[in-house]
Amino acid sequence: MQTIKVCDVSKNYRDVLALNKVNLELQAGKIYGLLGRNGAGKSTLLKIIADRIRPTSGQILYDGKTVLDDSTSRQLYFSEPDKTFPELLKVKELCYYTSQFYPKFNLDEVQQILQNFGINEKKRLNQLSTGNFAIVRSIVALQTRAGFIFLDEPTLGHDAVNRELFYNEVLRIYREEQNTIVLSTHLIDEISNLLEEVIFIDRGQIFLEDNLDNIITSHLYITGPSEQIERIERSYSVIEKKENLGFVSLLIRPTSVTPDLPDGVKTSRAGLQDIFIAYSKKKDK
Amino acid sequence: MKLNNQDQRPIYLQIQEGLENAILGGTYAEETQIPSTTELSQVFQINPATAGKGVNTLVDEGFCYKKRGIGIFVKKGAREMLKKKRQTAFKETYLSPLIKEAKQLDISMENLIRWIKEADDANN
């Protein structure tokens, strides 16, 4: 499968509009970050892409086709935090059943990896802690080595050491398979180094979608005394304005790489998290 | 080579700069191989595409070259070329902020030059 296209997808849960005319194209061979606050619509979008729920309107195209048939569904795997597996299933059995559907699944390798995380594969899923269940489902998801892997909140409940191990595992599978991995999370700074593409979602709408480096290089903080900043403020599209102690800081999208600024005005780069927060606040107004 | 999480510049630029420093410092001598995209991705836990972008910039700027099927190598003469590049950037990166700060503090040019000489003597 080469692309998955989300076309004009909306989803209502009774009166709540969870997704509002979302358009998106996911390409083969990239790591995407689907980033948004709690309740932004991340999980709803992923569930619709994975065909677990139906959109209220709009459609998903898998290489141009509207239907997920048997061979294309083997090229897609969706892992969600909700406990959708039979809870009496043993870890080992979950691995075995998954391997029956995904031919690249390597049972010996998974056994080794779960050992590295200190997880006993003889345990039943309902005997695992929240953190360990998250590890099991994420490791199983990655091991499917499917062309498109969707991981919804993969690190929910992981401790710092396990998160690090997990991120290494994401990159290892990606290097070996050159597949598409979509990580949905609100822990933005932590995963930003893993990403190639970023999708920001808020209140059911995608408000920024671009290559990570483009996002970082196209945003800039300018900081200086209030009167200086106010004089130049109008020439830029301002995403966020922060004032404190006579100084004003603007997050802008400059049109040139090095904008011409008056003396006393300093520039600094914004991180992905800063940029995300700025856009979210802007939408609040 | 180290990545700095506080440094908000794109990671590929930090990779590029780190490799440049390693070439300048002699860690990667001319005509020897620099780390592969895979190695950089593993060591720094970054997206391989990002690592590749950093490495490719060195190729594009003519400091390194690709040997097909083997990897990326430091070009002969790369150290001198890199020094030239850094010298050109020196004014912008180091001198301009230094002079700006000196002016803000009413430090005269004579004083500044004298202090630079004194500091240099102290280092030797």
C-alpha cells in the first residue's frame, strides 16, 4: 500500500462533533506524529482510518480504493489503549495469533524484546500493569511490520527507561522495514526527534501539517522592548504574543529566513511543543 | 559529538555541525568514512531521514562524497574548506554579538582589543 487518504471525514457522537471535515494524506515510508490535546480527535481519526468505526460523512481511500480487503488489511495495524483483546489471553498467545495474520511477525524476536522489558510472556493480559500492557501492545504492533502501523498513545503508563527502550524499538523497526508508523500522543517534545512529519489536530480539525524541519525553521520568536516590538508587529503574522515586564515576545512566521529587525530585538527558535501550544491558544480566542 | 535538547535548531543542522566539528578536529580524517545514517539514527535516537539530511548537506556542500554501496567519505581538502566556511561565518556568529554587547556596556574598541590580547596571552 502506498497511500492512505482521508477525504472530508467528519464524525459526530450524538451532538458532539469529534472530527470536522478532515483531509489528510499518509504516504508510505514515513514516521508521522499525530499530535493533539486530550479529546482533540486523535483516536477517533485513527479508529476511522483503521476501519474500526465509520465516519458520519467522508471516506478513506486505501491506494484509491474505499474498501479494506483481506490483503490490504494485512498491511495495516492499529493499536489502541482500550482493552480490546480478550483479557484472559496470555501474552504469548496474543503474539501467536497476531503472527498468524501478519507473516513477517517474528515470535522469537518478540520473546527476546519482551524479556528486555522484563515482561513474562506467560502472564495473562489482565495480570499486566497499565505500563506493561502498553509495552506489550506496542511491541506486538511494531512486530507486525505492517506497511502502516498506527500507535495510539503507545507510551501511556511507561516509565522513563521503558519509553527510551520503546523509542529505540520504533526506530529499529522503521530502519528495517521503511514502513509508515503513526504515533499519536500528547507528549510532543519527547517524540519529536523520531518524527519526519507532524500533524497537529485540535477540536476535530487539522490545523498544521508539515515536515518537522519546515515547521521548526518557519517559526521564530522575536523578543524586545514593547515599543520596539509594537512598531514592527503589524508586518508579521503573529501566532502568539507574550508580554512581561516591559518586554514583548512574538511567535511569528517570517517570510524571509533572517528578517530585518531593529536593534534590541532578539530572535530565538521555538520548539515543536512551544509552537503547538501557541496555535492551540490562538484557537481558544 | 552530542545533541543538545535545549538547542532549538532543527536536528539535522545539529548533526551537520557535529560532523563538521569532528572533521575539523580530525576525528574523521580525510578519505575516511563518517558514520552512516543508520548509526547516527541509533546513537542519537533520531529519525533516519533527519540523520540523512544532515549527512547529505555535507555532501551537497562538497565536504564529503558518496561511495556507492559503501558509505560517505570525507573529501580530500575538506578540512581547509571547512575552515574557510567557518571563518566566513565567524564575523556573523561571534563578532557581531560581541561588539553589540560591548557597545551596550560602553566598552571602548581599544579596551575590547586589549582584553582579547590579554585573554590570548593568558591562554598561551
